[in-house]
Amino acid sequence: DQQVKQNSPSLSVQEGRISILNCDYTNSMFDYFLWYKKYPAEGPTFLISISSIKDKNEDGRFTVFLNKSAKHLSLHIVPSQPGDSAVYFCAASSSGNTPLVFGKGTRLSVIA
Amino acid sequence: ETGVTQSPTHLIKTRGQQVTLRCSSQSGHNTVSWYQQALGQGPQFIFQYYREEENGRGNFPPRFSGLQFPNYSSELNVNALELDDSALYLCASSRGQGVGNNSPLHFGNGTRLTVT
């Protein structure tokens, strides 16, 4: 049973527009959430995180929103750039500790 | 600051063989985790080592084993390889066992294992 779900395998967005990547989770014990970006032939790279005590965290063009009641989080990228084209993984943890539980990923394509 | 390095980058083995994958953690990191990423899936936790002791394990059989050395580098060993073991194996290191902003997991580029 998947505890972290990314239901959109792929997403295409035009350069300059907003990209919204979604993630749902089922385990109520999860209290720390992270987004990782992965380019081909590279390992995942940490992008941004959010603790369950917050509902929003922003870092430059990247913002993560958390809706605890809906067990849903989203990553907003604005404006989207061609270099943002990658696979994005949502991950969750309990008590802010390892291990991380990952979703299957969403492949984002930003079209120039 | 040296990042996480893994070797080899690619490996082809035959079913039933044994394999050892290696990982050097990022400088200053004392915790190493191993993840398996099958095609089309997200990384799945195998186990974690902290101060040379295994202190967490995912849903993987005992033929998956590991070591952490005093310099915090690590090995993943897989015995009696099966076709389904074909995957990208990712090593990640961190300072301590938390995943907070001050110590996110840093991943290596992985070892692509193909079992034929």
C-alpha cells in the first residue's frame, strides 16, 4: 500500500508559467515532508521541505503548501524555467527522522 | 566539500551471483542510508547505518546486508541475486538521523545494477 502518492506521472508547462506538482499521503504519523528533484543519471537533490507545524514554506521560486486535514501537499514553481525539467519526488518522514518514504515521482517538462 | 560518491556506476550480474556496492558519505556525515529505485518507482528504503550499526531496515530480505566503516563509508551486499533486483541503488548520507532543513539527505548518483 503506497503511503505517499503522486498521481500525475507527468506534467508539461510553458516557460514562465506556474508548475504545480501534487502529492497525497495516507500515514497520519508523517510530520515532515520534502521535495527532491532528479535529473537523469544523477541522484535526487533536496529542493525544499516543510514541517507539519507550518502550512507554507517558500524558497525563491519554489513554494510548498501543506494541507494536513486533506493529507495533501503541493509544490509550486513560478516562473517555470527549462532547467526545471526533471523528475520531482515527494517524500515524507515521521518525527523528522529517516527513513524517507517516497512517491513514484512526477516528470516535469518545461517547454520554451 | 566532497559529495556522496558511489561505485561502480553500472554493473551487470547473473542471477544467483553476489554483488557489493560501495558508497563514500559526504564529509561530516555519520549516517548512511541505502535506497532501491526500480524502474518507474520512487526510491525505497533498504536500511540505514549510524555509527557503524544498522538502526533501521525496510521491507527487504536478509540477503540484502550492509556495513558501515569507521570513516562512515558503507557497503551494500546482495546475495543470491534475482532478476527483480535490477534497479538503481542509491546511497544517501546525512548528519545524524534527522531529515530537517539543517541536514537533508544527500544522495549519490547511484549504481545501476542489471541482473540477467
